[in-house]
Amino acid sequence: MSRITGIVAEYNPFHKGHAYHLEKARELTDADYLVVVMSGDFVQRGAPALFDKYLRTEAALLGGADLVLELPAANACASAESFAWGAVSILEQLGCVNALSFGSETGDTQALLSCAEVLLQESDAYREQLRSLLKKGYSFPAARREAVGALNHPGLLPELLDFPNNILGLEYIKALKRAGSSIQPTALKRAGAGYHDDALTDSYSSATAVRKLIRDNDTEKRTESVHWSKLLAGAMPESSALLTARRLSAEAPVWEDDFSLLLCYQLMRLSPKELAAYSDMSPELARRIHAHLNEFHSYSQFSALLKTRELTYTRINRALLHVLLGIKAERGCSPKASYARILGFRKNAGGLLKEIKANADMTLITKAADYGKLLAPQSAKRFEQDLFASNLYSTVRAQKNGTAFVNDIQKSPVIL
């Protein structure tokens, strides 16, 4: 049997830090193959990805991945808990993944394991403290951090919850435990800039900084690939920089404000009660949206307008995106993923695909058009949700750039 390591990612866009992670994951887990579960055309912070999932898949394969699978839209645009559960449930059901490698600010796997155990137990003292802080107007992330700190649990480091990659790592570990998985979590200390740092560095710049670089120069309407190649060279591996430069020389990237009119239409046609049925949408936020609809100018402006002490900007963005994509709240825990769509793979990873097909406890989809024959009705509905999300993205991208629209069901995996 091969050693197979899973990675969960967005690659929005793929940069040097991502290439470093793939390299170190292979080394530290002694992996023969790396399987990436990647968000599709919309990402966890509640926004469209700059580039479509196929370009990002190609960048990942060029950067060291062997196989890229799509994380369903309902998980990709959700809270850290649902995001992690969706990805982990895919990796677990492949039946042959040995390790899960993720970046974190601490890099201390044992410390994250201890903290995850406390969060999973949810003692009465923890729940009461969390409830009290939420009533006082704390946001959920702030309340959870304070509630964990109040436990004074030996060896527990509440400051772990101050950092976004640590938080995601904790959710991966919780999901593995919840699934009763034998997959071993391995934290890799994040190198270079912090998750939210928007300044380029000499080592590893964050995705936030790379997006800012592209946004700042996108306004100058640069159309020559050579200009983009020079701009991106310091932040991306050469293969990713060239790939991204070619795309940017031909068309503009996609931003959340490109969806402003579509979002406004959806918000106007739904009552507060109807809005409250969507994922991440509380009745209070639904009423606040309706109260401020006359002040809607753009996606980003409206999201900032809705911000309160209790609601984080990301939570609001996700709620708005769920309305746009038609993703409603589910009762109870999210179900395990029942399918995995292949976005791309390397030709020399034939052995990996054979192992997955021999061991997987889920449907592997290579040709999207076959989904109706392969999936049960409920799973088919979830897959159609993914198709809709990608087709909405592609429609906006095509209209913005004057290019042809191609239905996602007609697209084939990237093969290198």
C-alpha cells in the first residue's frame, strides 16, 4: 500500500507558501502521493475565488499535488467546522489516506490535539461560559476563546484560538475524531507572513497579500503577460506565476462586487423569514438586511454596513453568499460527503487512482455528466448545487470579460 497524505486548501491563488506546504507534507509524512481537497469557485471567507477551480487545480498539480478533488459548495462556503467536516469526510471515505497535513501558526500537533479534545467534550462549565459571553454581545470566535481560557485546563493554550490556521487545524482534528478516523493529523508551522497580512514579504507572502497585489494592479488594466509575470514572480512559484500571468493578460479576475446586482436582486425578492432559512443567516441578520436594503450599493459595501460587534465580517459575507447560491441551513450535523469530484490529476498518479477506486466508500466522479446515473437523489441534489455555483461564477466571469460561457457539466478534469 502507498503512503497517501491529504491536504485541504483553497489556493486563492496558489503561492510559494502553498508549494512549501506540499513539499514539507510529502517529506514529513513520507508520502508517496498528495491528495488535495480544494474549494470550488467560491471560498470559505464568503467570496468568489479570483480564478476558477480549473486554473487553481492546474497550479496545484504543477506545484506538487498528485490529485485534486472538489470540496462541495455547501462546505466550501461554510463555517470552519462544516468546511473541515466536509473535507475530512471525503479524505476518510477514500479509504486509503494515512495522514492529514495542515498549516498552523503554532505547528504543535499535540497542543492542538489537547485543545480539540476540550472543545469536543463541551463541559457544562464551558457551555455556560460560552452562552453567557454570547449574551453579552461577544462574537462566537471571541466568546469561544474566552470560554476556553476560563476553564484553566492544565496544558491547554487558549491563545491557540487567536489564529485562523490554528482554528481550522482544530476543526480538522475534531472532524477526524468525530469520524473515528485512523488518519493522523500533522501540523506544519506556517512560514512567512500571517494569514491576514496584506504586505508582500521576501519569503512567503500570504494569499491576502497576493490578492491585494492583483487587485491594485488590476485597476491599471495591464494586458501584457510579461508585466504580470514580473509582478507575481516574488510571491508565486514560477509555474504558478506564468499560469496566472497568462490568465490575467487575457481577462480580469473575479471579485465579490461583480456579483452585486445578482445579490441585490436575491435580497429584494426574499422576506426576512425566507432569508432566515439560509445557512449562517440569523433572524436578526435577516431583519437587519431588510432594514438597510435602501443603502445597498455593492456586495462589499453592504457587507461592511451590516457589521456589528456580534457578527464578524466573514460570517456576514458567508450568509450573503449562501443566499446568492441558494444554500439553506441543514438540521443537525452535516452529512458525510457521498461523492468526490475529480478536478485534476497527474498522469503518473495512476497507482493512486487505482488504490482509491479499490478502497473508497463513496462515488468518485470523473465525468460530471454521469452524476445522475451515479448518485442517489439526495446526493444528486447536492451535486447540482455545486454545478449551479460554478455556472453562476462562469456566467459572471464570461460577461465581465466578453468570453464564451461553458457549462460546468461539460468540463473535463485537468490532466498533466
